[in-house]
Amino acid sequence: MFCNRFMIRRLCDNSGQSPKPYIKPVSGFRKYISNKFLQFIQSYERILEKRFPRTFKIYRVFTIGTKDFTRDSLQYFRISRELFGGKRVNEFNYKELLVYFQTPKDMLRVGPVLLVSALPFTQYIVFPLAYLLPKQLLSHHFWTIEQRQRFQIIDQKKRLYYYRPVFRHIQSKLSTVSLEDNLQDKCGVVLAKLGSGTHPSVEQILDIKHIFTTNPFGLQNLKSRHLVLTLNLFQYNYKNCIKFRFN
């Protein structure tokens, strides 16, 4: 109490003095200590990575993943708000729609892990367990580069199952393609090449691209079974996508 009164009285006595034109910079020994401390902080991550490589790898994965997950969650809520406000689906770009369809599944997967880890002492069990089972308990935000490559191969093998039935549905509707401008013949050539295992040229695909936005292969003209199989190619949820079919 006495010290506080002394400091206040001294400040009041000096209040009439003109302030100094500048603040004296740190110099001498204090500057040396400050520089060394700053260098230590900058190199601290490298020290941790060298001494505890596995632990630091988990730390980095969850730190970066949390930032990416938060960013996509905020973008998802923004898109949902705009859709509720009357904005049409075709006004969003591909990345925004991908975030909108994928983020709810990520939330269901990651949400319980984050909630449980918030309890005292549970993070010592939850984080190592989630790191051991990343595909089941974590979203792609928390995967390493090696894990992303491995899981992409797994997902691609699952998609291959739907390629043949989708192709058969397209073949079955070839007769409904318009005869105008030889569209039916052009489409038949493209499908024949795909069926034989060869690739049509870019020009051949561009010549028939508009029949995949209108009749008979436009989204609004597909049968339910064809639509479900097509959505499964991209791992989308049918119930979430079907409500946008006629927007």
C-alpha cells in the first residue's frame, strides 16, 4: 500500500513535466537477452520435432486440421444461410457445393472426438485413438499426405463398383437421343469407344456435351436409380442431393 501511494505521488509530481520525444530502445545486455529469447521461440518447433517426432507429428496434424475444419464449417454455415435466403444452387461453384455436401458428414465424424477430448484428461486417450483410426474417427482435414493418398485409392476402388451400372443406364437411353445434327450417331461413337476401353477425343465429347445438361441425360431427366448410382460415384448422400434436383 505504501509503495502504491509513493508511485502515485511521484507520477503526480512529474505530471507537469514535458513528455520525452521518444522512447529509449532496448540496448546492451537487455537487447542480447531479448534476441536470444526470440531465437529460442522461433526454433522451439524444430527442437520439439527433433526430440519428439511422433508426438510433434500428431500435434501438427491436429493443429492444422482444426484450422481447416473450422474454415470449412464456417463456409458451410454461410452457404446454408444463403440457400435459406433464396440463393439458387447453380449460383455456387464446385468447391462450395463440395463443402456443403461433405461438411455435415465430417461434423458427424469429428464432432464426438472433439467433444470428448474437451473433458479433463480424455485427450490423452482420444487423440492417440483417433490418430490410429483416422478414416473412421477423423475427416480429411486431419489426415497426413500419405493417409490422403491411401484413402483416395480406397475410395476410388469403391467408386469403380458403380461405373458399369451407370454406363449401362446411359447405353439404354441412346435411342432417345435426338437425331438432329447426327447427335445419336456421335453419342453412339463415344459410348462405343468407352465400352471398348478407349478414350474419345476432346472434340467428340464437346460435340455431345449439351445432351448431358438437357434431354435425355440432364439431371432432371434421369431416373431415380440412375441418379442414385451417379451420386454414389462421388460419395454424395442421395437424401441431401435429391432436394436440389429441380432447383
